[in-house]
Amino acid sequence: MDSALIPKGVKRCPLWQFLLFIGAVGIVLLWGVYAMLLCWFKGLNQTNMNDYYGFALWIWADLAVIAVGGGAFFTGLLRYIFGKDELKNIINYAVLIGFICYSSALLILAIDIGQPLRGWFIFWHANVHSMLTEVAFCLSCYFGVLTIEYLPLVLENRQIDKVPFFHHLGHNMHEIMAVFAATGAFLSFFHQGSLGGVAGVLFGRPFAYREGVFIWPWTFFLFTWSAAACGPCFTILVTKITEKVTRKKLVKDNAIELLAKISGWMILTYIIAKTVDTWYWATVTAPSKGFTLMEFYSNNALYGIWILVAEILICGYIPAFILITKKGRKNPLGVWIAIILAVIGVCLNRWVMVLQVMAVPVMTFDHWALYYPSWQEVATTILPVAYGVILIAISYRYLPVFPNEAEMNPIEPLPEEAAAIEPSMAPEQELTPAEA
Amino acid sequence: MKNNLNHRFGMVIDLDKCTGCGSCMVACMAENNVPFRKDESDKLLSITWMRVFRLNNGKPFPETDICYLPRPCMQCAGLHEGHSPCVSVCPATATDYGMETGIVSQIYTRCFGCRYCMASCPYHSRYFNWWDPIWPDGMEKYLSPNVSPRMRGVVEKCSFCYHRYQLAKDKAFMDGGRELKENEYQTACTQACPANAITFGDLNNPDHAVHRMVKPDLEHGGRPQNPHAFRLLERLGTNPKVYYLSSRKWIRHAGDNYLKNEAKMKKPVHHG
Amino acid sequence: MKIGRREFLSFVIGGAAGTALSPLPWKLMDDSSIWTQMWPWTPVPENGEASYVNSVCTLCPGRCGITVRKIDDRAVKIEGMKKYPVNDGGLCLLGLSGLQLLYGPTRIKGPLKRSGKRGQGDWERISWKEAISEIVEKLGELREKGRPQSVGAISGSDRGTVPRLLERLLTAYGSPNFFRMASVRDSYELTLDIMQGVQALPGFDFENADFILSFGSDILEGWGSPVQMMRVNSAWKSAGVKVIQIEPRLSNTAAKSDKWIPINPGTEAALAMGLAHVIIKELLYDNGFISADTSRFDDWKQLVIDEYSPDSVAAVTGIDAGTIVVLARRFANASKPMAICGRGDGTHPVSLTECMAVHALNALTGNINKKGGIFAVSDPDYIHWPEIEMDSTAAVGMQHDRLDGAGSRKYPHSRYLLNRLPESILSKALYPLEALFIADANPLYTLTDTQDTGKAFEKIPLVVSFSSFMDETARHADLILPNHVYLERYEDVPMPFGMLQQAVGLARPVVEPQLDTRHVGDVIIETAKGLGGSVATSFPWKTYYLCLKETLGEKWQAMVVNGFWSGSKSIDQALKTSFDTASGKFEFVDPNTGLKPQFKPVQIKGDERQFPLLLMPYDSIRLAHGYIGDPPFMVKTVEDIVLKHNDVFVEVNPKTARAAGLNDGQRALLGTPLGTAKVRVRLFEGIMPGIVALPRGLGHTAYDDYLAGKGINVNTLIGPVEDPDSGMNAAWGIRAKLSKI
Amino acid sequence: MFPFNFEWIWDMGHTVFMGGLWYALTIIGIGMTYCIIKAAIDASKKNGEHHH
Amino acid sequence: MSTSDGPAKKTIKDAAHETAVEPDTEGKIQKQDKGSGGSIILFFIFGVFASLILGWIIFPKLLYVKKKQPIDFNHAFHITQVDNGCESCHFFREDGTFSGVPKLDQCIDCHEEIQGVDRNEIKFVEDYVSKYRQVPWLIYSKQPNCVFFSHAAHIKGARMDCVTCHGHIGESTSLKVYEQNRITGYSRDIWGKNIAGFKKNPWDRMKMDDCAECHQRDAADIEKTNIKSPEHRYIDNIIKVFSPSSLSLEKGDSVQTQKDACFVCHK
């Protein structure tokens, strides 16, 4: 029924099957939307947040999706600025994943704030000294850039592309994509950093506070770095999952391998920096405020020293060493383990920098504050996942997300169509907009 | 550092006198239209601009000792004037530091509830309105017009009863704009304290009791020169304007975090 | 022209572009944010002219002066009145939350008549005329039947014109059954009566004392007049006065004192005697005073020397002998030492011998009727009303014994023994109580053994409450004739217990009555007039206001201007009048009964094997437990280690908890001979092992949702124990057990 | 956000921060405007060509 | 990098190819569409105009509800009858607070009985004075609840006159219609008579920025450096950043904005 919308040369599941899938995920989405509306209309009392846990699950989810969404900016940077051509086959998907991550982040922020209708005050009455202002500005600008990067892909839909204006628009946007990508990289660098700055500048919270250069605490750089390092892992992870689900090879190994290799070196350098940072913080910064390292990791039910081991050793050094070695990269299981660990690692880091910061008592007579999210928080956190799955499914079905798909998964052409399709195969992949 | 404040309103709370009765909390609630709910036993959800903490010395029976510590907003000045932990982080400039008074002020109607300031405050002096403020039918009659009730979804905090400063100044304008006298501007908690444990005034003014009581070293971030005086979390560099007095060492020690060996080292130097 | 898909799209895009260039989206965005700033359901307090009214707070026996800030005709804030003799500007949290009572949801909106079963909460709104005629009818009937004595009244206080009018009504009507709520005041009154021969209240010259020995008196938890005591305590801190606190639990007072001495519960008198032993033995007492101004010292001395050596006292009290000796020396060597008693905030009396034992210490150091000591302060004598006209019915009625046995041959000195009333009603030993009036009291909540009290109340055919609030007693009444709240009415307020100054404050209306309520004084006068005859002629006043004005006479003007009237400091006067005993001296031993200050253990209820622990109530100033319950602001200050959601915590020593296998925060069952209750356990190092402490003031079943249903009313678990010497309730606790759920 | 906003002051913070922001916005804005206009021109031109 | 016209050509070819394959419906529509290039632009312009009319003319009419004052009031006449100008009725209380719109008690001083023949006065006396009911005036300049505005600071402190902010209301003989914003409940006078937010007079609009307008200028005046251009202030600020002690001049109260801190105007 919707065959006119499906890209040429690829095979998609029947519409009913597709709709069934969308429907199933849609139910989860609606559950999240219901929770979101509860939060908007009844207020944040729907959550289990409190005056100690002013930042909680959502802000973690926000930071986490932005961190893993960092794959878009970093892949874009490699592709458009550093000219890594191999990545042209994964850049579309990286952009799509980034788009999903950033739109989700903005949605979560819109639920998280106490007064969503006044949310625009952050722009209008901006306080330039606040890391959060920087986050908001760069986040929304970069979301704009991602939209611009994603839009040409939408315009490439068979039917939309027929409209000359849209066709030309998509084409022209491709033409100057490098400029957008550069701006995006600039914006992304800053907001990833400012997200790190959000915690790092809290000089009233010795657990979070870091020294740094000028106005930027070390966490500023560590966050950017870790997003650039682990974001591509998430892109690979989602790509691999998509391949599993569609039972097709969608991206050529050379693209994945290149990305994995770069990611591996990034993770390694990042985790060394993180180790140094942790060491300095544990031996200099925290003691100067009267804290020993172990005070941050004891006397409570959840936050033990295991968290530091897990974040740095297990989810840092291990994936780094797997990905920088050729043997590791060539081993499919190794890659799976590495990218999953890297993604967990960066998410764990964000968790620590949001939730543990809130949990650690600062006043000597205060207590550890532990918190568990309410179902509304969980539902609204799953909401973006469902939304992402749906958007990926729709994009995959109707847009030429994977330029190599047709080539790598040739379909048995129907006799009458064969003539029409065959000749266009070769030029199509050559002329895919991603290349332009 | 040079101190360019006109005033530096601050508070000195004598913990030897404080009985932990909680009158300051109620005086504050009554003065500032603080709402309440049917269950206020979750203290992490309960708005108390002034909150009385309970400290104990951790010793077993019968050496155990407890002390109460009232905690308003510390009105931190930070290492350089105005760099309080919460002010610079507010993305919408909804909170600010007044150089005229040294008070951290806030526009509740500007705040959009991101709660970043709460995350930044080590004293937990900032409170979020998780619920709509609802007064039982008829009870809204006692609300004071001098403080606007806050709506759901915004952060609020102790203001050192700034409206009382405004009202006192209004009166002074009628007398030709004269300077305020010490007793003309007092916070509600100071006024109510049955034990006279709270003293409020201008730390910059040597004639004011607060200045005489703690002798703040304004050249060095306001550190108290009275050996019995201390501030909460002094070493974070928040430079609070609320000082505490106690003759008991363990209480003064509880005001800040110390490394184990450090406490021993510091003993002869401090609290002479 | 055919409008196709593309035309439509184009139109929409153009519309979007045009809209962006119009004020519509921007203004809507701005206005919607302004709407959030002025949500119609967030109240906007009306501004207006500010004014201040001075009055007196009568929510607790503390009686502080208040200044109420008003905006136009709304009261917006209660503050302490500066220069008022009691509190000089400070105010406690109950006083500060008074407006929540004035405007609160728990107020009774007008006279109510029960329409369903008792306590069910079904009411019928009636008019004041109906309400009063209802009472008049019932009282007239009883009087006609010749049973005027079967009418009683419980009042929160017996001082000032309102309680006196109520008492006067009963007398003129023919009933001796006027009851006052008990407190440590009863013990002191009796002690002063026996030892000094005066009908007076103790006045403590705390400002000039230099050593305070407190036998469990929680000075900072509400003992005496709370704000005054806190101010005194602060003055002590500045002056370096030493305070020694003796009690089993580390109360706030103990924590703020210079030394906390934990003591086995109920053995305070033994310690006092032990101290006396050391003082006498080491000849540290004031010999001048003892020989010149006291009588029968040797009688008592013998007892002290024989039975209360430090070692034997140590065995009883759990305080080691060395400490006792040192403490005795420090006490006696101080120049103005003062010993005080009354457990917790003094809501309940202590046994007569205990109070006498503590007071004897003051006599030993001669610190009575002199600067820095204890004075006997008589009530300011300003109520001079015409003699009550009693007809024969009244005279016959007044011949009957009081139902509580006060003033009887058994308890000749006691004036009120409300704690004995429930048993008296239930045992039917005397005569039935057929009508009961209750003013400024909530006995169904505050009397120990709530269950028995409730049963006794069930036997009374007519219970009339004057309460302004739907408290437990009002809820179980047949008629509620709501009084004005204190901020709506005039009333004379004598200085509270413990004050030296003879002064009377004036409570006056701060705002117009908010609801259809009526001053209880007016209701009494109207009832009397309705009854006619000699009862009516005993009430020559048209209204309570006129009665008050006439009673105060020339003081009225001063009270209106200053907020209070104050006599001279009574120190000299007291000196002249305080030893009014037959001997004219301080009596160490009751000359009539031979009763001596000594330690007589109170036989608290419960079998030790079945109930191995001791349950003691403790007081917190954040929990009002008199006839007024905590307003919402106060509940808000209650710590989460006292109350969490609806669960109350009992404090136990970790050792005790370990023995019972309980952890911090764990739920447990607290059992006493009177009943069981679900509680949570809080480990507290500041309490002696073997003791379970439960706060007073929780467990309300009436009032509003902000208070009702939270925690346990300790009075449901504790019963009264009659002091054989005075008839007062001397129970300080009960045996208990704590078990896992 | 704009120099006429209450919060605006001419200082380093605003210059650097807002400078960066407006720079990015300008690039995005100009870029997109360029694309749209060019696409419109291209579309009409190509359309016309195609017609012939 | 591939050439720009490559894909374009291809797609158009494709499209042509497709129409050839499916010659029926799609082909017709496309032909029609191509023929209506002008109508697309026309509809675009329609859209623009319709929305502009909606936004600029209809929307403001819908947004405000017009309310009449309970009775009309002649300021001009009253001011001739009193000694002390505006402050005769809009006076300061002893504690420095401002009384605002007079309460009935003040009016009764003169209007206990009907004074003249004005029907507004008759209505006032009959409907309000005799029944002792407060007049429910609609106050044009009513501040939102979050605002603390000190009349004393402006009138007594800065010696400003009423006209500066309130305009020539004292010369009016009649009260204008009160326009209330349906969403915010504000009087139109607060956000601005002009829907675009332009203003000619200070009293045309009284939002936060309007207060700031004067305060900024006055702060500069106090510095005795006249009104500083942004560049001047910028240079000052830069100097301040690098050498804080070299500048003696004081900025405003606030650290964040160098104007007044929040509580100065907000409560």
C-alpha cells in the first residue's frame, strides 16, 4: 500500500507488520505521554524528586542521551571537517540518532522544569554566567543544526523529492552541509562541555566541584571528550541492533571499523584524563574541603567504591583496549562488549555527576539522601526511547538512511521492475546526497 | 579584598541559647506566607525557609549530647562579592545578589523551576514548590500582602525578610530618607525567638550587635575573629553571613568537614 | 480556481510566516507565562492599611502578651508584645500560629446539637436562643428535682473572671462540682499550703538565682511559662548560672543544661532526700533560717539521716554516691540555689511528698522569700463580686461532697482532683453526674486513661462543650456552644504560674468574631438569667463585657492602654505573708497529718515480668498537648524522627532495642496494661536503658486533617495513679513492653 | 538575550557568550535562507526548462 | 565531491519516467500543479495577509475584555476641590505606605450627603455610601502581586511627581474604559496600549523593562558620568574585569545585572 513511499531497490516488511510494530511501541509511547501530561498538569509532585534530589532521573537521562547522541556531532566532524569518507555510509544514521537524542533531551527538559510555560525565560532573561544557559542555547541551536542535517534525508523520500522545490532545497542544503556541520561541532563542543560544567562549577558540592581553566572546570572538557568518545559507540550499537532487527547488513564494515578505532583511541585518552582528574580530585580538591575520597563512597546503601571501579576500569579501560587493537575490532563479540561497556560507562558517569552529587551529604550533620523514581518519571524516561524506535522505524522504512543497503542486500527484482531498477542502482549510491 | 557593600546584613545565632523550640521556623512561615500540607513529615518535601537541624555528638549514653542549629539562607557572598553558589548558576537571572544589602534575592515569578540553584546550595536552603500552595478555606485571610505567595513549580528561599527592610525604608523616606536604625529592620525569626538566641544587623556597621559579637574579618572573607564563633562549611568558600556561637567544641567542629588527622593538627591553632 | 494540495500548503506556509510577523504568537507566549505567574488559584493577599493590636495569648497556660499585625480588618501576623512582663517580645510557636486557629477549618461555625450517636459527628445547627434554652431547661429540671449537685463543670483554669463566672454559676445553682485541669501547680499549691500555710502560687526569682537544680522540670519544653523560661535560660547562659538537670531522658533542657544527670524514673524525691542528707550531715544548710524560721526540722532531719544516705539513695536512683555528694555540696554552696520540680512541662502533678522533698531543699538553703529564691505569690485580688445569693436548693446542693473527693476528709487540702472524677462516676459511689460543662479544656484527650474517661463521659446524660474547635471532647458532646477564639474576645488574664509579678493582662478582640460564636462569659450570664430566681440575681451584669469592665474598675483604663495592669513586685508583701502556718514558721512536717518530705515510690501499673520496660511520656514544645492541638505550622516543625507520615517514633536506648531485637526505624508494638499501639522505634543514646519514651500531643482523633490521625495519644496507654497523700495523679509512666510486629 | 533586555550588560561574559550564540544563529540563518531562496530559484528555473 | 546537478537531473528524469509508466492519475495532477505556479504564490500571499489581519486586528480585540468602571469619576473637578493635589486622596500613611485608590471612608468625608446634581455622585451616594459598600474600582495601574513598588521611594525619596508615571489622569474629566487581558487579568495599561508594545509615554506601558529604563539612566546620572553609551560602559566593564580596583564608580545594586537586585522591586 505504501510502496510508493519506500525507497527504490530495498525490501521492507509488509505494511501490516510494520503498523503492528509501530502500534506496539506506540502503546509505550502513549504511556509516556500520559505520564508527561500528568507532570504538566499536576506538577512535579508526580515525581519522587525532592528538595535534596532536585536533579534526578530525568536530568541523568538528559545528560545520557546527549552524551550518546554525541555520536552525531563527532561523526559529522570526522566526516565533513576531517574528510573521513568511509563514514558517509553511517553519517545519515548518526544524524538520525543524534536528532532523536537531542529532541528527546529537549522534551525531557520541558517536562523537568517546574514552569514549562516560562521555559523561554532561559533565553529571554539569559544569565550568561550560568552553565545551564549555555546548555540551553547550544542545545537548542544544535538541535536546529541536527534538524538541518536530518531534513535533506527526509526530502529524499521518493514522493517528497518529486516536488522540485524540496528537491532543490535538499540538494542545496547538502551543498553547504560542511558549514552547518562545523557550526554544529562548535555548538556541540560547548554544550557537551557546559553539561559537564553544570556539575563542575558547584563549589558548594565537593563531590562535583572541579578546578579548571578560566571559567571552565575540568568536567567541561571531560564531558565533551567522553561524548565524542562514547557517542560513536552508541551509533555503532544502534546500527548493529538495527542490523539484527532487520536481519540485514546495512553499513559496511570499514565504516564501523574506522569509527570503532577512532572511538577506541578517544576512549583511551579520555579515560586517562578521567583517571588523572579523579586522582587530583581525590587527593587535592576534596581534601581541601575536608573530605576524603571514601567519605563519598561509604555510609549508604548504593554508592560504593564499586561505582568508580565500574566507571573507570570496566567501562573505560576495557572497551578502550578492545577497540584500539585490531584483533579486538575484528572480533564481533569483542566489539559488542566494547561498545556496550562504553555506553554504560558514559551513562554511569552522567549518573554519578547528577545523582550521586545530590546524594552526598555536605553538612556534617546531614544524611545521605537516596531516591527512587516514580513510575511517572520512568514512563517519561522511556517515552523518548519509544519515540526514537518509532522514528527510526519510519525513517528506515521510507528514507534512504543506509546508502549501501540496496547494494549490500540485492533483492530479487520482479520481472517488470527489473529493467527500471537495475540501471539506476549504481549511480544512485554514487550520487547519494550524503556524498554531496 | 575591598568590600564595597553599603550594608552586609547578617545574623548571629547563639547555639548555647537556642533551645530548638522551632519558633523561628513558625515565625518565618507566618511572616512569609509559607504554605503547608496535610503530611509534612517528609522533610525533603517540606518548605521551611528556616529549618532547625538537630546535631548530636555521636557519643553513647550518658555522654551523648544534642544541639539544635537553626539554618536560614546563609546569604553567601562567595569568594568575591556576589559569587554565591546559587546566584551565578541561575539560567534565567531569577536570583541575584544585592550589593546594597548583601542579600541573595529572588524573583519567584521569573523562576521557571530548573532547580539548579537547589543543587548548588550545600545548606539546602532553597525549596521547591512541588505542589500548588493551597490554604484551607478561609485561612488565606491571614496571608500577608508584603510577601507574594509563590506558585507551584518555582524555587523559594529565605529573604532575610527583605520586605521588612523595604517597609522600614518607606518609613524612613517619610522622614526625609534618613538611615535606618538597627532595630528598625529585624527579621521575623529574630523578633520571635523566645530565647533571644538570634541577633540580626549590619555586619559592616561596628555599632551593630552582630558586628561586635563575631568581629568579622571583612578583609578575609568575613571570617569570625571571635573564637567561639563559626560559620557552616566555612572552607567551601561560600562566605556566609550567618554566624553561629557555641561554647561547645564539638558543635563548632560540626560546622565544617575536617580530615581526621587535620582535626588533631588544628587543635592548638584554632579556638584558642 | 481549484484549490489543491499545494495551494493549501502554500496558504499554510504564508499564514505561518504572517503569524510570526504579527504580535499573536509572541503576545500569547508572554501572556501565558504571565498567566502562570498569576494563577487564579494562587491567592493574592489584599493590601491595605497596617495596624497593630495588643492582646494576650491564652492558648496555653503561659499567657504571653501578643501584638497582632493587621491589614485592614484581617489579622495577618501574631508577634510577641514588647515589654509584656511574661515574654517581652518573644513568642513561642503555638502563639505564632494562632491565626491558623482563628481562620482554620477546625473551628465550629455556630451552636451545634448532636443529631446522631455520641461521637459520630452528626450535628444539627441550632440558634443561640435554642441552645441556651436547651441548657436552661435541663438545668431547671435537675434543680426542680432537687439534684443541683449533679451538675459539674471542667475548666482549663480557675483564675480570672471567666472561670470564676462558671464557678459562680455552679455555686448559685447549687453544685460544688467545679473542676480545674490538673498540673504541677496543684502539687506546689498544696506544698505551699502545708509548709508555708498560704494559698498561693510559687513565684521563682529565676533572674537572681545562681544555681538551678531541676528535678525533671523541662524548663525549655514548656515548664512554667515557656517563653519566659527560655528568656530566663538565655539570661542564665549570659550570666554563667549553672543548671543541673535530673531526668531519665536527654531532653532539650538537659542538653542545654550544664550537667545532665540521668536518674531512675520516679526516684527524684529520693535524690532530693539524699542531697538533704549530705547537706545536713555536712552542716551546709542555712542555720540562721533553719533555727529562726522553720519548725519541726529535727523531726525530718532524723528521717533524712536515717534513711537517705548517699549509698542507699544511689541504689534507688542509679546515680552514684559520689555524684550525689558533689551535687549536694555545689547546691548548698551556691549563694542563691534553687530546686524546682514538676516532670516535663508540668502538665501533670507530682506526688505531694516529692514536691515537699524538693521544696525542703530550698528551705535548707534558706532560699525562700528572698532575692533569688522562691516566693509565695498570691493571686492579684481584683475580683470583688457581690455575695452569691443561695436559695435553699442551692444551699442543700452545696452541702454535698465533691464528686472528685477534693476537700474531703481523705484529701482535705486538695482543691481539685479531676483525675478521680472518671472513677467516681463509674463506681457510682456518690451520686451521678447528670450534666457537665467544659470550657477551655479537652479532658477526653488530655486526661490519662482515655478509655475510662470516655466510659465515664458516656454515663453523663448531657455534656456541653464551649470549645471553639472540634476537639475530642466537643466531638463527644451533646451540645456545642462555641466560644469566640481568643483573638475575638475580651478576657482578663492573670500572670502565669511561676511569675513573681502580680499582674493581669487584657486579652481583647483583634478581629470581629468570624463566625456565629458567643463569648462563654455571655453564655453563662444568659444561662443564669434564664434560670431565674437567686441564680439570676447572682449575675447582675448585662453582658460579660460590662462585668469585666466593672470588675477591673480603675485598672481597666491602664489595661486598655498598656495591655496589662501590674501591681508592685510582690517581694516585700510575700515576706510578710508567706509563713502563715499555725507556728508562723516554715513547716518541714505537716502539723496536722505528720506527713514529711520523703520518697514514697509511686506504684505505677503493670507487672514487671509481663511488662519489662517503662513507658514515659515526654514533652516537646513543638507538640501542643493541652486543650489546643498543634496548628498546621507546628505540625510542620515536628521532626521526622518523631513523626513520619502517621507513625510516631518511640525513643529507646540502643541497648534496649537490641534486647528486643529491634532496629532503628523498625515498626513495633508498644503494649501497656491499658492497651497496645503500633509505633516505630528510634534508637536514641540520650535515654536510659529500659525506658520507652513517647511524645505527648499526638494521636488526635478530632481536629482537622492536618493533625488528626497522626501518631498515638500517650494518654490512651497510661493510667492515673492516685497519690495517697493528696489524691492527685502522681503517675509518671507505666510498665510497658515493646515487641516486633 | 538582546541588548535591550533587562539582564543585558556590555561585558566580557555577554560579548563572548552572546557573540558565540549570535554567530551560530547567524550562520544557521544565512545558510538556511540561502538554501531556501536558491531552491526556490532553482525550482522555478528548472521547472521552466523542463516545460520546454 | 560530486557535481551539483547530478542527482537533480536524475530525479527529474525519474519522475518523468514514472509518469510515463503510470500515465493516468499522477500525470494529470502533476500537469495541473505545474500549471498553477502563480496560484501557489497567490495563496502564499493570502496566507500572509489573513494571518496579519488576524494577528494585528482581530486578536487584540479578542484578547481584551472591555469593562466599565462602576461609576464615572471626574479627576479634574476633584482636584479643584482639594488643597493638597493628588495626595489629598491618594495619600501616604504614616508608616510610609501608599494608600492607593481611596476607600469609602475617605470619600464619605465630603460625600456623606449628595453634594450636587451629578448623576454619578448621586449613584455613588445611593449605591455605595448609604449602603456602606466599597466601590469596586477597576485599577488601571494595579501592580501584579509579585511586585513591590515603593511610592515613598519615588515621591518622597526621588521627589518625582505623579504625572511622570501616571500621566495626566488628574486632568481627566471622565474615566476611560478598562481593558482587561483575558489571559493574564492585567489591565491593558500595564502591558501597553499598543499591541506591538511600542509606547509614546511612560504610562502607556509599565513592564519591568520600563522601570529599568529610568533606573538605568538614573544610576548613570548618579555616577555623574551622564548617560553612558554602551561602548563606554563596555570599556568600563572591561577595565573592571581586569583591574577591579582602578574604577571607583559604583554600579547598581546587583551583581548579575548591575541594576537593582530582585528584591528591590519584587516580593
